[in-house]
Amino acid sequence: MKKVATRFAPSPTGPLHIGGVRTALFNWLYSKNHNGNFYLRIEDTDKERSKDEYKKQIIQSLKWIGIDHDGEEYIQSKKIDDHIKVANELLKNGFAYKCYCSNEEIEEQKKRAKQKKIPYVYDRKWRDKDEKEAPKDIHPVIRFKSKIEGTSILKDLVQGNVEIENKTIEDFVILRNDGTPTYNLSASVDDHQMNMTHIIRGDDHKINTFKQMQIYEAMNWDLPKFAHIPLIHTIEGKKLSKRDNASTLDDYSKIGIMPDALRNYLLRLGWSYEDKEIFTLDESIKHFNIEGIGKSPSKLDMSRILSMNEHYIKNIDENDLFNQLTEYCKLYKSEIKPDKKDNIKKSLTFLKNKAKTLEDIFNNGQYIMVDEVKFNQDDIKLIDDKAKKVISDFATRFATIDKISKETLEPIIGACHVLPNPVDEHIKFVPMESKKQKQMLLLGRKDPVKGHAFAMELARTMRDEGWNLVATGITHQEEGIDGLGWVSEQEKRKLLEESAVLLVPSAFEGQPMVILEALSVGCPVVASENVPDLPSCVRTAELGNKEQWLEAISNPITEGLEQSIAKHSIELISKRWGEIYSRIIESNTSTE
């Protein structure tokens, strides 16, 4: 059995497209999963449009996202003699012929096809003609003699068997009249010489595959296996092109998307493994398979990319985050000054909590990075001697802390007032006996941080005991799991009223408003320990600890919900806000 070999074959005629990155990723993961080899082939035979700068950009982009190739880059233009040799062999063995049609004749055929509203197919005029009839002033092209009768079947690893009538495949050109080879010939020869076992590429290449299959057959070569993956579409459902915003890898790097986050997003764009959302690099290699690739186009969703990046920013080791931030600033912003690095490191815990991109961290941290804070005239009027002393004292004490947090800041600035969100006090409280006793509820968009995959794991474990999970944000359906997709506020309220427990297995959160809404209608809550400032009646469990969650769900806190939520009334919160504002107004020296 041949060792698995895959390749990625971009043309260096522009920056690397996001669709190409996904294709490269799928090929790379498949080869690594099978302990095979992954090769990079630069198809640079388009001399006019191919540029060395794009070749370098492609190589650097793949390296940036973590895709490495085996051996040296395979440069197609260095193999042209081999391509021409095969073309001549096909000609000699009767699988190709010289076509002496002029450019004007070809254009006339295309015009007639357009008028008849049918696809253009060369009329095969010179397929069986004697070359003695050839005009003297025409340099011929060499065309492959495609099959006319019957059908051909492509055994596609993604799409299944795809059948086509042979007569619809034109006698395609394999050598131009200047003697240069065309794509289908070059790609076929290269793939054969590189011992490719699997060709994974976009499904816009299916017609090329049928042509290349005929070349393989004519040359009596072993045919590789083909997998055609659906193309990426815009959020509006249109085919993604290089003209679309954020279509190249550089577009994402410039706004501060991290390579691990983008690689994870592209992996899940059209591929799935169970209901898992977050994959380490090792997990990606371990679990990737062609069977998990869907047959329908995927939509590129910038909001999901940002959400994925936000997850990585908040969960990455802070030393690694700082290193990536430093490199990002060096490339796209202004390099972080050596004397500012310690302050940035100390502030990362704070800065990353409000950031979705490295650019956000850079922008939010400007007050730390710059040497001078600039004030306008109105600002200066507010800074009297008393204010200057407060600022000076704060700066001195701030320099002594190692990390910015509520705990480290309180000794410096005094008490911090945290006011909870208010809830509608007119919401109807529903007693437990009126609820669906074994219905779990998960509310939120489909986002890696919301914990849909983990919640479904819990549901599969508990369904034998009669439990079922109702979840928004997903449409997945199976025994014990009911995905509802998007629901209205009214529908959400009804779900809260009838469910026995609300699950909040979030990787990170502010305090979700939905927790307060759940408690206010008498729905117990089990939440991740990562969720801050939870009411006392909310049971918590360690994220990922299935045993803790199973126990908590089976025994949620059902008493005291009304009393716990009472401090969140609109009347009470408004009153507390008024008290704080009054104290601030009464005291010019207040640090609240």
C-alpha cells in the first residue's frame, strides 16, 4: 500500500486566498492523520501573472497558520519539459491530435454557442482530419482526444459517485500553439510524478478531474483518489472571491486574528467531528477525516471568527499572548518600547477581557504604551491641584502592583461598587411542580465559548434516565437533544418557565442576563465556575468535569430563588445607583 501523499498547488498570481488556506489545511491534516507526506507545489507556469513576491507570501502565510510541507517546494515551471514529453507521447499513441483552427474560427464557435444559449464545446473539426489539409500559416495546438461515447464516473470521497456524459467533455487543449502546456496536462503529470495518492480540492475542479482521469487512463497511470470540497460562500450565500473583504490570510493577520484561532475556525468550516468545537493542533490531526466534510457550501462568518479569536485570547497562556501581541505590533502597528513591556504584561489579564483581537488589545492599551497622555483644553480645566495629587498618588501606588485585578486595585483606589443587572419584577414565577421535570435548557448563540458540545455530551449521558436537552443556537436533532435554532424573546421566556434547569457551561462570561431571567421565573441554574458574580442559589461545577455537572443537574438549588433575585429589582438597583451618584457629587475627592 502506497504511503499517503497530498499536496497544495497554488498559483503565485496573488495573495493566498482564505479558501486556499482551508484546502491546504484539509490536505495537510489528512496526510498527518495517516502518517503521510504533504507537499507544496507552486504552479507558476503563467509567466505574465506569476510573481516571486506572491510565492514568498504563500509560503509565509502557510507557515504562519502552522502548515508545514515536506521537502522542498515543487516548482511547476521547472518541469515543463516533462509535461511536453507526455503531450507528445499522447499524440504519438493516438490519444491526442493537432488542431489547426484559427483564433477566428474558435471565436465564431463560441459566438454560435452563446446565441443558442448552450455551453461552448469545441466541434472537434480536426479530430479525424488529415494533417495534409492543414493551412501553412497556422501553428497548431494539441488537443486531447476525449471519449465521446458512454459515461464516466468519478468516485468522489466527499460527493459520492458523480456521473457525466463523455460527449460533454470537450477535446481540451494540452499544448498551446506556442508549445507551452496547459493546466490539466501539467497538473496530471505533476501529480503522477509526485506519487499523489489523494487529491483534495474545491468542487469547482470536478470537470478538470474528469479530464485528468482520461489522461491518467491514456498513460496507464495509477489513478489517485479524489475529494472535492464545497466552496466557501459569503454570509449572503454568494461564492467568496478575492474581491471580497477579508478574503486573504493577510486580511486576518492585520486585524489581529491569531493563527490558532483561524486554523480552528477553518477546520470547522465545512467539517465536523461529533459536536466538538475547539481543537488543539494534536486533536485536529487525530480526528480529521474526509467523512466529516459536508456536501454543502459553508458561509464565512466574521462574527464567528471574532468569537473564536476571543476564546483563544482569553484562554491562551499570557506569556504566549504577550509574544504574539509583540510580534503583531512590530508588523502592523508600532513596536512596544522595552520600558513598557512589563506594564503591558501586568495589564494583560485586564486588557484581554475586553478584546476580540490583538488590535483591540493594542488600542485598549494605548494609555500604557505611550509616554505622554494628551489632554484637550476642557480636560485641563478639570485637573486642579487636588486632582493632580490624586493622580500622582495613584501612579506611585499603581507601579507597585504585579497584575491588574479588582483585588489589587481596591487597596489603591478604595472600595469598588459592583451593581448587578436589574430584572423585570413583573415576571411570573413558576413553581417547580409545574415544570417539565427532566428538561435541561441551554440558551445562546452557537459559539465555542457557550458550551453546546459539552451540554450535548451531558444530554447523551443522561438520556437513559429520561432527561432531554433543549438548546437554542443549534439545529441538531437526536434522541434526547432538541436544537431549536433562533428563538424570539417570548419563546425564550416560555422555555425558561417550563424547564427544570438552565445550563450555563460557558468557557468565559460576564454575568449572563439569562441567569437572572431564569431565577426570576423559578428555573434553577447550574453554571460553570468561570461565570462571575453568581447569585447564591446558583449551583456551580468545574468546566469539563462531567461528574460534577451530572450531580449538580440532578440536584439543583430549587429553594430561595425568589429571595435571591429580590436584590435585582429595578427599584432597588435604581436606588443604589442614585446613592452612589449622590456621594460622587458631594465629594470632589471621591475615588469611587
